[in-house]
Amino acid sequence: MSNTDSVSIVARVFRHRLVWPVITLLILLAINAIFNPSFLHIEVRGGHLYGSLIDILNRASPLVLVSLGMTLVIATRGIDISVGAVVAIAAALAAWMIGGSLVVSNGAAAEVSRFPMWLAIVAALAVAAVCGLWNGLLVARVGMQPIIATLILMVAGRGIAQLITGGQIITIYYAPFFFIGSGYLFGLPFSVYIATVVFAVLYLAITRSALGLFIQSVGINPNAARVAGVRSRRIIVCAYMFCGFCAGVAGLLISSNVKSADGNNAGQLLELDAILAVTLGGTALTGGRFSLVGSVIGALIIQTLTYGIYSLGVPPEINLVVKAAVVFVVMLLQSAEFRASLRQLVQQPARGEVAR
């Protein structure tokens, strides 16, 4: 293989939309490993895997789920800033239905559940999907701008969640529910399996059917897609419904992990992290181009960065500043126009020397 071919291969690799997110994730992992020698250490205790990497995977699962749903919405030229409120609604409803009391009988504490756990889970996911349906209808049928349509639920959703919880934090005592967000299966956190299954099903649906092509066509030009026979409105509504469903699953994971539901704070700013994860993964905010794998990598970047900031003792006051700076740098590196400008700056001095 000649040097020209090698250079061409390297150039093609670096033009791939996922190369800079992957490099960013590897750099963050390396920085954590340098400052924390035990960062890459994984041990087995009681048949379960423990370590910083396992903790990152576990805590990133809710963000991965919301990012997958957000990917489809953004791919259809939309945005959903209500996912944090939907997380709070799903968590609050599940916590209320399962029960927030502990009965003590004959000196022994007994767990109480108002409704069967499966019914609480189904109800929470159904309500979350209905929230997505509401957003989708406002965008596709009523014609509202996506940010305005979802802003309505973003504001009202917090109030709905607080109405469900009565303005209080509901503590969950039903142990079987804890398995969803903090249980282990075959050594790994159960939440990782949930995120993996949702990703696998969505990935197969996108790549093994015409769904991915339909979503791209709607995102590029919804009017042309409609003329071509694509039911763009239905696809947009389904994208928002799926996004709401993913937020509902994330709400179950979060409430199960912390064993409570807080209508005011659950899922707060999660919508911003999801949008950052999706854009870091190479999905275009203008619609059409999207990457599910990239969104997963973006979510891992956000969670690894958050973990590193706290583990390195960085003051929490500048947490968001550091996160914004990293995102800013990665997005610049992903920009073809920015890289072209850098090449021009580098080539100009060289041309001047040749001229002399």
C-alpha cells in the first residue's frame, strides 16, 4: 500500500461523523484513568461487577434512552424539551401506584403496594407515550413549532408530576421495584440491559426496514416526502410518542434507583443533556441525518465527563461550564467548515514561504 493510499484512508476515517465523538470518549476515559488509578479496575463481588466503568454505564442508561428518543425527534426536524417533565410524570405515577408507605405489624415492617407492580409500570409508560402523542399532535396536526409545543408540556408537566406526588417526595418501599434501576443480571446492572434492548430494537427497525429512510426523507423535506407518498405526519407523531416512551422508561430507572420520586427535581435538565448527546453523536439539528450509535456515544461522553468532574474534585459550581466547553470543542472539530478554515490557515504560511 502506497503512502497516498494510507493518507487517503486516514482522511476518510477522520471524515466519519463518529470519529471525533469516539476520540473524545477515549480521551475522557484516559484522563480519568490518569488521575484515578483505580478508574479502570473492575472487581466481582457477590457475582456482580463493580467499578467506575460499570457505574458510568449504569448511570448513563437513562440518558441513553432519552437520547435515542430525542434522536428520532431531531431527525424529523423537531425538538422535545419536555422529556425531563415526562420523566418526572412517569416516576411520580409509578411511585404513587406502587405505594409510599411502610406498614409495621407485630414489630415487623411490611412492604405495601397500592397496585400490582406490572400495572404501575404499564400505566407509567402509557402516560409517558400519551405525553409524546400530545407533543406530536401539536407539531404535526396543529402546526405548532416543536419548541413551543414541547415547552407547553415542559411547564405543565412539572405541575402534573407535583399534583401526583402532592408536592412531596414519595419514598418507595417496595423492594421488587428496586431491581429495575439498581438490580443486577448476569453480573451487569439491569438498567444496561434495558437500554441495550431498546437500542437493539430501534436499530433493527431503522436498518432492516424502510423506517430509517422515511425518517430521513421527512427530516430533509417533509413536503416532498408527503408528495412521494410518505405519511410524514404519522411518522412525526410516532417519533414524539417513542421519545415520550423512552422518557417514561428513564423515569422508571431513575425512581427505582433512588427509591423515590420527586416531581420537582426528577429529570431536571435531562432534556439539555439529551440534546447535547444527540448533537455530539453527529445528528444534524436541521433534520435528516442521524446516528443512533452516535447518540449512545454522546450519552457516554456526557456521563463520563460528569463522573470525571466530580471524581477529580472540580467544584460543582463550574460543572456546567466545563461540560459546555468540552461540547463546544467537540462540535467545532465535527464542523467541516471549521476544519476547512484551519487547513486554510495552515496552508497560507506554507504558500508564502514557497512564494519567497
